[in-house]
Amino acid sequence: MAIAGGTGCRRGLLLPPLLFAAALLLSAASPARAFYLPGVAPRDFQKDDELQVKVNKLSSTKTQLPYDYYFLDYCKPEAIKNSAENLGEVLRGDRIENSVYNFKMRRDETCKVVCRSKLSPEAAKNFKEKIDDEYRVNMILDNLPVVVPRQTREGSQTPSFEHGYRVGYKLKDDKYYINNHLSFKVLYHEDPNSPDARIVGFHVIPSRILDNLPVVVPRQTREGSQTPSFEHGYRVGYKLKDDKYYINNHLSFKVLYHEDPNSPDARIVGFHVIPSSIKHEYSAWDDKNPTVQTCNANNKITPGSHTPQDVVPEAYVVFSYDVTFEASEIIWASRWDVYLLSSDSQIHWFSIINSLMIVLFLSGMVAMIMMRTLYKDIANYNQLDNQDEAQEETGWKLVHGDVFRPPVHSGLLCVYVGTGVQFFGMTLVTMMFALLGFLSPANRGGLMTAMVLLWVFMGVLAGYTSSRLYKMFKGTEWKKITLKTAFMFPGIIFALFFFLNALIWGEKSSGAVPFGTMFALFLLWFGISVPLVFVGSFLGFKQPAIEDPVKTNKIPRQIPEQAWYLQPAFSILAGGILPFGAVFIELFFILTSIWLNQFYYIFGFLFIVFIILIVTCAEITIVLCYFQLCSEDYHWWWRAYLTAGSSALYLFAYAIFYFFNKLEITKLVSGILYFGYMLIISYAFFVLTGTIGFYACFWFVRKIYASVKID
């Protein structure tokens, strides 16, 4: 989830974006309250209606490699059915399937035995590996992910949750234990205008199993925090200091619902689960009617009162669960608030204010250049009576005969500018849909699907822009430029993606993109994107060439020796600092949502930062371009692109810092995946910001030289 890009235009380059950003402040103040997904109707449930819990991928922030739920030897239904998944879900590694956990609406169940499974040596090995890597189990009920209530510090007014539960744990005795019993809690809400109920919460609650075991949830909310924070999924199991492994084989579900006194129906508003590890006892096993002595319909599991189920080859593991339904005051439209609310709004505001200070500083410099220096210089220059006097002037005016000379590798510049416009169009439209609520986490995979499809359809803008610029450079091989525009950037990205996908395949992870999806991506690229690039290029090349405001001399002017601070390497690297500084705080939250499995839905803040990034890239490029022209260096084309684009170097450097300071990745493959994907993101950011800087400088140079009288 990240964005940015745009061009400046006359006075609109400075003031309107700031005014528009200020107008968004109210919308950013509470970006996720009372959320609902436009166009998606709530589901109503009557008493005893069937509720089917679906299982999703096993996930871990330590490996970043998702696995199918049934990769571990869990209880399977008679037929495993995959839910229909969109393109974004597949690319995210989601694998949503049916499960053996089926409830009846508002019908509590205690000690429901699901199945008995014999752990083969391979199955035991898989459980131990997933416990060591802190994998969590993700479940879904009525499109709500299951959460585990987290222990909060004294004084906190709002509950805190983790996403999903652990597979199991390990103790000091080198034994692994499975959480084989789950206590589910489902919250529901009754619609006063309907006889049905709607789900608004799905929780699972971790607890102590033995007195010497630590609390399952390692994190606590900060003292005084008013909003919850999350992790995705409950852990597969645990490994404690005695090196024993325990499996979470019992789940206590809790369904929260909201009811109306005038109606018998309700809506589900919450889904909780308490994973436990219990070594069930039984006299004789009956597959058709399994019963255990550890608990029964009248004797609910009490955490800490039973021996945990350790992970041992050839051992039998009995999986069980409880489910309770609880009335809740949460309404259906607000049931996602607990997932989306952020406790760091003050940090976001600080980031925005800090970035606005940068913008105001740069705006002052641009205003000084435009209103004092430039206008005064242009007036004086136009008052000179003869050309000899004009030639005696120094500064930017002297290079008017060379400033529009086509740069070296002009075709490549056209390709990158066209690609940047394509990326900017995709980003802007994606932002609009996100602000309207269509790309919320409730629409699983929607954000990535929208970005891929919009990228494909924005190919027409890439072709049009690159061909228009190429024709201005007096180029004639427009088909060659079109091919490069259609294949260069996507080809580089796909090559990296294919390499990373091969690594994921080697790990047998569900995150590997299957052949069918890969074929669909190829079809979108070659069947839609490439033709649209050619259509845009054809239309652009048919347009009249953009005329330069001044004529270009036949003989290039010699460029005088430049001061050290005007050397390309220094000025380009210096130019990327402020654009990165405008976004780096928001970048932290984006990286956290990507790599620590958190939800990111503060698009109000993100859009303001997006506008600030556009203005910052434009203004810093204009300022440095002016200094460059004043030193009689007219090679500004590539310099403008690279000045703003160099912010991508700082983005990647920050990604390196984030990896070593915030993540706990230890596997080589996981590290390669992280840096591979961050390289793709940085490359895209380079193309985006470079295009912003280029067009800002392009407008600026044409503006000032169009105001000079040339005989």
C-alpha cells in the first residue's frame, strides 16, 4: 500500500495542493470510524442458522512465508473447498478454505471434539518448525478475521487484540506442545429493522496452560493507550525455555452479536478465540461419536488445569473447541473499527506538520526566485537594446540557445517519463478508490487487484506521454520507443518477481503465485497493457510537436567549470533528501503494515502526505534547476529527473535500517524476499518521483524562457 506522483502547473504548483491538503484534515482525523464497505450489504442471521468458519494461510513475521492451513496435520473436512479468490488475494498468498468448525447461530457448545490425528514424523517436524518460527493460524467468520484479546496494562480503556492464534509453544524440557483446544467468541448485532442477525466480531483468546508458562501474548499496549493493536492469526504453538514444543489443539470460540429487543434476529460483530494445549484423555476412541474424559458438554475447559499436548512423533492429538455467543453494543457498520483504529494519530499529525514546514520553506524559495530574481532579470534582459549587450549578461539567460537541446539518451528519458506518468495515474486513481472505502481490508485483496488492473489500463497514458516527448526531441522511431515503454519497466519488475517467486516455490509456501495466476498476469500485460501503450503512442505521435519557446543554436555552448556543490553527483543526492523527509514517517507505518501483518487504512493521512510529496519533489527540482542554469549548465533534462528520483535511494537505505532494527527475520530466503520486494518498491518510487521532478522543471524552464525576448 504506497503512493505518490504528479506535476506542478503555474501557480497551482504551490498553493492549491496545500489548500486541498488542508481541506482533507478533517477526513484524516478519524479515517476508520464507523467504517463500511460501499456496495457490500451486511449478512443477517436467524437463530440456529449455520455459521461456517473458514481457514486462511498460516503466517509469520519471522519468515514472511505463508503456508496453507492444511500444510500442518489439522483436522480436514470430507472435501476441502477453496473459496473464490481475486487476483490480489492470490498475490498476497491467501488460501481461503472450508474447515471442520461449524456453529449454529446463538447456540453455545462446550467441549466439541473435532477429530483425532496421529502425528507422523514428518507432521511432528512441520509442527515444530512452525512453532519455532512463531506461525499463527488465521480464520475468518462472516468476512471477519479471528482475533486474540491481548492482555492490556492497567489504565488502558480500550481492549487490544492480536490477529489469529499460535500453533503451539515450546518449554524448557525441549518438548513442543500443540494448542489443540479453541474457545471461540462471536459477537453479533441484531438489526431493529430486520429479523436477522449480523456478525460484527470474531475473537480467540490465548491463556496460560501451566503455572510455569508465560502469557501467550508477548506484547502489551502502551500505558494509557486508547486503541488496540494487532497481529494476524493465532500462533500454531509455543516453544518455551525448556525447549519443549506445545500445540494449540483446543480452541474456545466466542461470538459477539448485537441484538434488538424488538427483533429475534441479530448481526455478528465480533469473533474471539482462546487457543489451548490440552492432552485429552479417553478410554476408547469412536470416530463416529468421539468423546473425551478431559471435558464434556457440562464441563468446560479451564485454562491451566490440564496437561498440555506435546509434539511427539506417532502421538495421537485430539482437536476440540468451545463456542459461546455474546450480545454486544457494537453495530455492524462499526465492527471493523477494532481492526482499523490507529493509536498513533499524533505521530501522523507530527509527520504532516513536519512535511508542511518543508513545503513552506521550499515554497518561499521558489517564490523568491519567481517574484524577485526571475521577474527582475527578465525585465532587465528585455530592456537591453542590442544583442551584444545581452551576450555580456551572465547566468541562466546566456544558455537560452542550448537549454532545449535534446539530452543524451533522449529516448530512454522518454520511456522513463512515460512510465512515471503511468505509475502516477495508477496511484492517483487507487487513492481515490481507497478514500471512498472501496479498498478497505474488508475487501480482501482489493487494493492489490486495483493497482494491477489500473497499471494495465494506464498504459495508454504511458504511450501517449513518451511519444509526445519523443516527437519534441525530433525523434522518428516512435515504434521503438513504444516497445521500450511497454516492456522495459514491467520487464524488469517481472524478472525480479519471477526470481522471488521461484524462491517461494522452493520453500513450498502458499505465497508462490500459481501457474494460472502467472498466465493471467502475462495476459494482462501482453493482451491489454501493451496494446494500450501502442494506442496511446499512436495518438501522441499524431499530435503536433511541442514547440520550444526559443530556438536552439547549431553549435553547443561550452559549459564553464562548476563549483563542487553544483556537481551532478552532489546536487542529485542532495535533492532527494527533502522528498524522502516528507514521507519517511508515513513510510514506517506502511512498512509495518506490509512486513508485520498489520492493517493500514489511514488513507486520509496518506493522501495528504502524497500531495506534500508532489509539491516537495516539484519545488526542490525547480530550485536546483535554477541554480544549475545560473551556473550556465544547460544539461537539465536528466538532472531534473534524477534529482527528485534520488529520494528512492534514501527509501532503500531506510528499508535496510528497518530490516535490522524492526524485523526478526533470520532465514536467508526471507531476507532475500524482503530486499527483493523493497528493491521493486524503491525502483517504482524512483520512476514516480523522477517524473514529478522532470515535469516541474520542464514547466519552469519553458515558463522563464518564454518570457525572454529573443531576436
